[in-house]
Amino acid sequence: MSKVFRRIYTYKFLLPAAIVYFVIFIVPTAMSFFFSLTRWTLSDWDFIGLQNFITFFQEPSLSIGFKNTFIYAVVTCSLKVVGGLLLGVLLTSKLRTKSYLRSVVFFPTLVSTIAVGIAFSMMMHPTTGLINTTLARLGIEGPDWLGDTSIALLSVAFVDVWKGIGFATVIYIAGILSIPEEYYEALQIDGGNGWNKFWNIVVPLSRPATNSVIILAFIGGLRSFDLIWAMTKGGPGFATDVIASIIYKQYQGGFYGLATAGNVILFVFVAALAFPLSRYLSRQEVDL
């Protein structure tokens, strides 16, 4: 069998996936870039060049949206990395109930984001919510979790971490279980303790898992919308407005071309942060 025939034979297997990728990703992406340069409705469009982008950058709340988006991504990513690593270590230990606990930790990932948002918005109600009611019985006056502009964004971020930390934990469990036993045996011979095991073996050798969690959690934080919208709709004021919620409000107002331009800007913003971060983490992983 010639090399050319082998290559063609291989590409035949890749063709179905390539067609699906082209139809579902490439075509909609190209159409989005085109319609971002138009003023369009469901039945008509007019080419207006870069006017949508100019108008979008004149949005009064845009600077707040960029800041909130970045803060939200950093907070959720950091907590998922730290929490996922600690839970991964716990759930790969010799606990008898670790199989059950793994299911419990992963369960929130399977629940609908909208359902989680609605449930927690009720639990965080300042007067009738479960959280503040419980705190009141302990003699503590709970804050207005979603109505206070200083903590509303962080409140939503903590709910995001609660829902997504199970996925990060699963990645860490896989990374920790892939570490060869020889490293632990060598540490035991040298008289190392539990802290030495964690800091000198688990943390550095689970770097691939850490890199995966950082990239996935950071990109997810930058693109987050559904949980924020279900809990606060960007309020109070603009306190929890992120780029995605600003774009959605423009769609609601019927400014489809403007909102499409916003989606393109969000795509570029995420790519501009995620690709350099991914390359940096990959280089760090190779240097181990």
C-alpha cells in the first residue's frame, strides 16, 4: 500500500468529523464576523462597516463589564484550582467513603445551571432565604448577598465554584492517580511525611491536570452568562454585568448587528487571554 493511498485512506475517516466541524463551527463563525458588519433583522440586512464596533465600544457600562468579566474569571478559576486539588487529594486517599463522596462532589455539575441560579437566588434572599435565616438563628446578621453591589459578583462567583468544582476535582483525581507509585515509595524510604508527599510529588506531578483546570475554568469564567443572568440579570445596577450579559441585553433590544459585533469582540477578548496563557502553561509543563 503506497504512502499516498494510506494518507487518503486516513483522511476518509477524518472527513465526517471535518464536515461536522465545518458546518457547526466554521460556517457560523464566518457568518458572525460578516453580520457584525451589518444592521440586520431576520428578513433583511444592510452593510454598515465598522459602525457596530464603534457603537459597542461607546456602551456606557462596557468598562464595568470588562472589569467584572476578568474579576469573575480570575476568582472562579483560582477557587476551582485550589478546591479541586484539595478535594482530589482527599478523594484519592484511603477514605472508605471516597467513592460515595466523589459522586456527591460531582453531582452539582450535572444540575441545570438555570436551576442552580434560581435555587441559590432564593436561598440568598436577604430576609426569607435559607442562608440568612440560618445565620440569624446563630445571632449573625447576614448581608444582602445579591443586592449589595460590593459582594453581588462574588456571591455569584461562589455559586459558580460550587457548581463547577466537581469537574475540576475529576480532572485532578485522574491526574493524581496517574502518578507512579515509585515516587511515593521513594519518599517513604527518605522519611517524608504527608506534607512532603503533597508539596513535592502531588503538586508538581499533577501539573498537566492543573493546566487543564486553569484553561477550562478561565475560559468558562470569561464566557459566563447563564448563571449570572439567572441570579441577578446583571444587577444591582451594573454590579454583576459581564460582557455576555451586555450583549444579551442588546439582543433583547433588537440591536442584532450590534450584539453580533459584541460577540466577535468577546471572542477576540477570550482568545487574546486564553491562547497566551495556554502557551505559557504548556512551556511550564515541558520544563518539569
